[in-house]
Amino acid sequence: MRCARALILALRYGGGHYIVNAWLLSLILALVLVAGGCHNAAAQQATILAFGDSLTAGYGVDHKDSFPTRLEGALKIAGYDVRIINAGVSGDTSAGGLSRLNWALADKPSFAIVELGANDGLRGLNPQSTFTNLDAIIVRLKAADVGVLLTGMQAPPNLGREYGTEFKNIFPHLAEKHDVILYPFFLDGVAADPDLNQGDGIHPNAAGVNIIVKRIMPYVTRMLGADTL
């Protein structure tokens, strides 16, 4: 309204008379708005990159039950205008994610949920390598002015307590180093529960995805700018 009022004033000619008729004034106002001369007060749609492995991709569940789809739906119900890009690749490691990051950024997201590391842990890869790869991913995202939510992961218990502790600590250390939001464990409330996982005991079923979405929502809305924690 401010820019419209300013344009009207600018079109006035002494004595309070318009130099253009109402029809022409309306046309000019429309052209100004289309050209972007006046900014819409409404918030722009937020594009979120869900950047991860099979847990993000939606392995073993219908598209409608995948994590990105369910999260987008939950956010819209909560009043957020968002679009979530499913950039999950089954079997991807942190190194694989790093190698395809530039391609993933082609959609120019405003935010990213980084869910990588599960396959590193399953393969018993060096935690320092995982740290280095995720570190580079976060650096690249921040350089592109992308807000980051990092999700933590835990290694399988059969790899030993020492490895498990070192692996688990990767994520809080990265969050502290880069001052990004951390969701401590992506599978919180779902891991090891047969009712919430598929037959492989690793990938959540539709009910498990619902739990993940419910628990991660406050962290996602915080990333979007709402102080919900």
C-alpha cells in the first residue's frame, strides 16, 4: 500500500488533479507490481533440501509416506509455505553426499536438512572421514547462504562402544563448530522398534516416518525462524 500511495502522489499535478485517468492509473500500478517495484509483504515460499540417504529417500515406503513428503505436509498443516526437495539417495555415504552436493544446490534451496552418516556407520568407516565429509558439506551450504539442520546418527552396537562413542560425537561437534541446529538422532523413538520398522529392522515403515516427522518438527520450524525449542 505504501508504494501504491507513493505512485498516486507522484502522478498528481498541482491543484489535486491527476494527469492520468483512473483506468491508466490502475494499469500503471499493475505493471509496477508485476515488475517487482513494490515488494509483497507476504513471506516467500521456503525451499528445503532434504539431503540424505535411504532414510530420506523413502526406501521401502510409498512416495506419500516418505520423510520429505510427510514433513512437507505437516509443515503446511502448521501454516508454513514450504516445498521440500527429496534429495535422498539410497546407499549414500557422507562422501557420496559431498560429491553430489553442487548438483543438489542447483535448485537454490533456502534451507537444508542434512541426514547422512548412517551408511558410514553400517560400513564401519573411519569416523574422522565422516566428520571431514560432513564438515565440507556444511561449509558449502553455509557459503551458499543455506540454513542448516544437521541430524545425528548412531553406529550399530556390534562395532563396539569406542567406535560408537566416536561416531555419535561427530554430530554435536559439527553443530557446535558451525553453529547449526542439531537434531541429535534421526531415528529417535523409532530405532529397534519392530512395529515402526520394515522387515530389515533398519528402515522405518510409514508409522515410523510419522514418529520421525513429529519429533523433528520443532527443530525444522526453528530452522525456518520460529523459536519452538
